[in-house]
Amino acid sequence: MTESGVPGNGGQSMELPCGEERSIHELDMGLREIDCRCGETHAVVMDMHPLSRFVPEFLVEILTETVEPAEDDREEFTTAHLMAIVMEEFPEEMAVADVAEDGAVGYALVWVADFDSRRLHEIVVELLVELMEHAVSHAEDDAVMDQFEQEMLEFDVSEFVEQYRAQRDFESEHDTPI
Ligand SMILES: [Zn+2]
């Protein structure tokens, strides 16, 4: 982020990866992506979005049980940790704003990607699979490792994302805001 993108007081704005600016107050909690003046659609993630936005509950459980965010950190794995990993992989394509001071928006951190929400979803699932592989490989149980590898051989990220999004979109009609 360049200096011009650093949010000031009052009407905060953030600089998006494409260089456009967006007022924080235009990014409300239900938003998953935005149409930008640059012509692209950018994925939007807030820290209060549950991990189940991207993966089913049973995988969220595996993640929170097996993956520790850092050696000295006993916290559960959260969306904020996930997005930190995405930013590490795609530093140029991600922007983040800390809006914890702004009580009006209902979230503390917001990320905007250069790519759309579908592409972000695929990236997230790929990174989570890698993360779980790593965690499972440290479990000293070859049977677990074998089973996991077997399942992953048959795992198609793109197909999974397609199906999961269709399902979640359907469910979201009945979802109520958190
Ligand atoms: Zn843009």
C-alpha cells in the first residue's frame, strides 16, 4: 500500500490493489465482492466472515483442531489467519485495511483482492489443502496421512468451489446476518 492509501480520521478509505480508492463505509458486512471503477470485480473479505464461507463445517473443524496459526500462538485458526496466508502468497494482489477504530462498520479488518470472489475462493481452498497436508504430515500416524492423501488425489478444487458456491448461494437466501 502506498502512503496515499493509509486511512486517515473520519471518512476512511482504502486503496485497492488496482489503485482505485474506496470508502470503507461503502464496504458493508454482507459484501462478497465489488464492481470497481477499474472495470474488474474484486473479492471482499471481512474478519467476521466465518471460515465456512469457503469450506464446509467439517473442514473448518479439522482446521481449527489441527492448524495452529503460529508456534507461540494458541489461538484458533480464523479467517484473519487465512487472509494473512493469502497475502503472503499474493502480496501485490491484496489490500487490507484496519478499521477497528471505526465502530460504524461492524468489522475490524477488511481485505480486497485484485481478483474476483470465485478466484479467491479457489486460491483459499488450495492454500487450505496445502496447510492441512502439512498439518497431517506432522501427525505421527501413517494411516491418517495415507487416507488424507488418497482423498486429496480425488479432490478437484475447481469442482469443489463450483458446487460449494452453488450450495451456499442457495442457502444464503435463508441466512440472516450475524
Ligand atoms: Zn479495481
